[in-house]
Amino acid sequence: MDVFDQKGIKPMLIAEQQEAFDSPDWIYEIKLDGIRCIAYLDEVTDLRNKRDKKLLPCVPELKNIYKQVKEKCILDGELFVLKNGITDFYEIQRRALMTDPFKIELAASKYPACFVAYDIIYASNKELIDLPLLERKKYLQNIVNENARISISRYIEENGIALFDATKAQNLEGIVAKKKDSKYYFGKRTKNWIKCKVMATDDCIICGYIRKANNMTSLVLGQYDGDKLVYKGHVTLGVSLRVLSEHRYNTMSKSPFEFVPPGNEDAVWIEPKLVCIVESMPTDKDSFRQPVFKGIRDDKTPLECVTK
């Protein structure tokens, strides 16, 4: 049984770097605000996130993308939804958590999902992970016939700073820089792929919420430091109790933290099981600067939310 039949692939991870740079040894791609997705394409379409959850039931409009490839293959890419010409993480994450077929069809008709492939892991009945990145890119271009639902990620060479500045001007997330000769390592984070982001992004555990004036709500955030859950502050901008109510959670009679700073006396504590994305201005301090709640994700576990 080969890797196509086994499924369960852990995609190669991306390291983070603050500053964009130029180099003739690297290529640069726009970073999309979606869900990392492995596509197994043969006589049917099988889409899975990093935790191997099947996603096609949530995005049925992509069921025929297998017809757009010339042969059996495994693609690594991003599942996303466009709103007003920009990728919207909340919308695609909301879709990934839907179970009602009628609501899914309504959402698909209003904001159809797309898949963009930026790497190929398997083709011609063999793994391609030992090929240099640019050779895999050529493979990808030869196999995929693009249409409105599936496309190939474009890239530029050498001029990373110019592309980063362009994404910043368009209010996009940033760029991903990749070494031209990099191999593909399942589930590993290497310095061969790095993010250059306009805003810093953290995965945090929702540990409680605090109701505030003017119908505002703050989420109490935590991350793991080793095996210890530590307090990481609040996020208010972008938060809605409606979003929280779309997910199952249990309240707790006391804080899940060993130590909680003042200002959390009115918190409603919940079991630390929901993971969310918090975007903030880059800082060297152990706190968030102008944090913004971006959405709840189910492709990461609480134990994967660790302090930096």
C-alpha cells in the first residue's frame, strides 16, 4: 500500500521570519488566508486537512476537481473562499465546521470554495518528495488543468521584498519564501520554507470570556509552556459570542490557569479545548499588540498551541 492509499499525510510546515528579503536562490508566493489541504485526486476527489479530517462534505462544489488533473496525484495546497476579492479565513473555517447539507449548499452558492495547489507530492505512481522544489513545480504545471475551482499558485523569483510590499498594499497576509532546491519533508518545519507576514499570527486556546459594555466580549487566551497552561491575555476586536456559540464547550467553576492576573474576576471559564487564531502587530514582548480575533480552527489541537 503506497502513500496515496494510506492517506494521513502530514504536510510540510512553514517556519516564520519577520523580514522579507531578496535572493536568487528562493521563490516567493502570496500567502493565502485559508485552510491547508492535501488533495488526493484519482477517480474521485478526497480533500483532507492537517488532522486528516475529510473536507469534501463541507465543500461539495469541489467534488469534480479530480477531472482537472491528467493522472492520479496528491497535491498540497490551500482551501479558501474569496469575499470582496480577498481570502476570508472565517468564512472557510465556518464552512469546515458545517454539518447541515442545506446550509452548506447555501454557503457554497454564495461564496464558493476554491483549491490552489502549490506543491505536488505524488504522481506517476511514485512519491516526488525528493525532487527539488522547482522540478515539482514543473510536474504540477503539467498535470493540472486550471478552472474556476482549482488553480496553481503563481510565484516570482528573487524579488521577495517587492512582492511583500505589494501584498501589504492590498491588505493581504504576506508571502511565503521557499528555497528553489528544497525537498518535501512530511510533517517537518524547516528553514527552507518561511513566512514573511504583515501581521503576526498565533494559535491560542480559548479559556474563558468576559462580557463588557456595549455588547462587547473579550476572550481569555492561553497557550502551553511545556505541559503547563499559561495565561496570554485577552482579545476583543473581532470577537462575537455568536461565533463562540457555534461550537460546543463546557463551562468550568474555576480558572484552568494556575495563576491569573487581576482583571479576570468576571470571566466565565470554559474547558480549554477550543483553538482560535489571533492576529497582532509584531512585537518582541511576551504579549499581544493590538490583537484581532480571526476565527476558531479545528485543524489544530490545544497541545499544539505553545508559547514562542
